[in-house]
Amino acid sequence: MRKFSFIAASLASTVMANAQGISGDVIRIGVLNDQTGTYADFGGLTSVEAARMAAEDFGAAAKGLKIEIIAADHQNKADIASALARRWFDVDGVDAIADLTNSAVAIAVNTIGKERGKVTLMTGPATTRLTNEDCSPTGFHWVFDTYSQSVGTARSILEQGKKKWFLLTADYAFGHQMASELTNVVTKGGGTISGSVRHPLGTADFGSFLLQAQSSGAEIIGLANAGTDTINAIKQASEFGIAQGGQNLAGLVIVISDVHALGLKQAQGLLATTAFYWDRDDASREWSKRFEARTGRKPGMVQAGTYSSVLHYLKAIEAAKTDDGPTVAKKMRELPVNDFFATKGEVRADGRLVKDMYLVEVKKPEESKAPWDYYRVLRTIPAAEVTQPLSASACPLVKKN
């Protein structure tokens, strides 16, 4: 009887797979990110592992489905990323591309996905262009953006009475957008930008930039950069005695691996806005424990967001009974997002996942009880406060009343 039940279940799974419109009989997801450069710890190979976890937890085999996760390093170059995306979509049968850390890369690949009707699950880039003028019916911006990071962090600092800013900005799309959003928030909040300087991606020496910031008289030095650029800037600011001189650093895109690399002695007191913290509740702790067992580290918001976006994509395929990009994308917007990363989340017409975020402060060394115990959650920031209003959207998919 048990043998018969097993055969019946297997046949049912096979019928289910055949009934679904799965191209090539396999769902193929590519993770395209920086695996060797400035953002290697931002998402990198551990983001690939998060995607694999999502595929496993989806339980494809029991549903008669086959999933393949492939990965490549775009080296922070839009031309390399574009060539890989075209090959994956046109030759290798890839249905969706995830992560896409680096805003210039994400814009390029999202455009290709739009042209080919393929899904992009963007968890690593920050520019709000992805849900404005460069939005796509098959594109999804899942974790954070320049609006969430500037509003969440800048407003809290302005509320502390510190209003004079100097900006260190990464000289490409992400940095420019972040600086623009921050300037808007600061000036509307009664503050001023006393100076700014742009630096190349992957800068090793921030000395001259920090000297300009020091001499500006600004109370806050805003770091509109990410990855090793942020880490190097904070380390060298410590060497220059910036904090001792009465100025504070505000890291606008801080991930937990940055704090791990810096150490609490140098990172203590940093304020940041994050979409995820591993020690926030039981569900986040349980998943993070499994992730750490596989990778040797706790996840940041990009890894957690990659898992969440891939799992939601797979659930949409199951519900739509096809891997056709536009059809799945429509279903992704219809389905609620409920997991350890996003509770009661929803996907808007512009492709943005709307969810609460968290204002955190990096702990002092004596306050940390264990490795990766780095954040104190100061407040939950409601989704409406960290998401650009649709009324201000430049996305053609948004119908304005």
C-alpha cells in the first residue's frame, strides 16, 4: 500500500510538472554580482548560497519541478554584465537573474530583461531609477534603495539637531543618486550641505577627501558609498581623528559584513538603516543559523533579500503554472510577501517591495555578547516612511490619479 501511495504521488508530481508551462523542463536562475571586488562581501558568493537555500526550501522535487542556480562575477562592469545577461537569456535558458549589486550593472541588465520579458530580482543595487524612469514590468527592487537609506538615516540625525553635512560620494550612478536624495532630505529638514566630493569606485586612499571634510566644519560626514569604499573611509577617518574632533560619520549603506570587517572599536556608534537584522526575532535567527552553518557568517540584508526574492519568484511560478516572465511578474505583484525577511510585504506596480525597515546603532565592544552581535535596533521604521511615494514616481507603469 505504501509503495502504491509513493508511485501515485510521483505520478501526480510528474503530471503537475507537465501541466505547468516550464520552458526546457527546468527553472534556471542566475545570480549575477560582484564576487571578487568592492562588493564581494556585500552579496557575493554568499548571496548565491542564499538563492540555493530558497530553491531547496521551495521543495521543487516534491512538486515535480527542477531548479538550477548558476552564478557569475560581473566585476562591477556594465558591459560584462550585459554580455552575460544576453548569453544567459538567449542561449542558456535562464529565466531570471538575481542580486545585481552595482546600480549601473542593474540598470543595464534590467533593461535587457525588460526587452526579453525576463525577470530581474534586484537585491544589491540602490538607485531609485530602477523603480522610476528605468522601471520594468518584469523588474523587482527588493531590499533597499537610495530613498530608504537617505530618509531613514538622515531624518534620525536631523532630529538629533545635527544639520551641517559634508558628503563623500562614490562617482557613479548609485553614489550620485544617494547624494541627491540625501541633499533633498537634509535641506527639507532645515539642514545644509557644506561641501561634497566624489571619489572613484574602489578608492584605497581617502586622505585628501577626509581633509576636505574635516576643514568644512560639517557636523556629519555622510558616506554615499558602500562595500570596501565605506570600510576604507571609516578606517581612515579613525586615523585622522575625525570623531575626536567632534565630527560624526553617517554610513548610508552599511551592511553587517562592513561592521564585521571594521570591528566594533572602529564602527561603534554608527547609525544605519537596514532592511534586515539576523537577531531581530525568532524567524530571522532560525534562518540565519542555517545560513551561517553553510557559509561561516551571519547574513546581511542582501543575502536575506536574495533568498526572499527567489522564494517569492518560485511561489509565483507555482501559482501561475508557467515560467513565462510577464505572467510570473504579474503574479509576483498579486501575491503577498510573508517570510522572515518581509512580514506583510507587498510588491507595488513599479516593482518595489514595500516593507518596514530598521534604524540600528552599532554597539560598543563591551555591549556585544557574541560574534555578529553588532546592532541595537533603535526603532522600526514604517514602510511608508522609507518608500518613495507612488505619487512622486516617474515609472510609466504607475497610473497616477
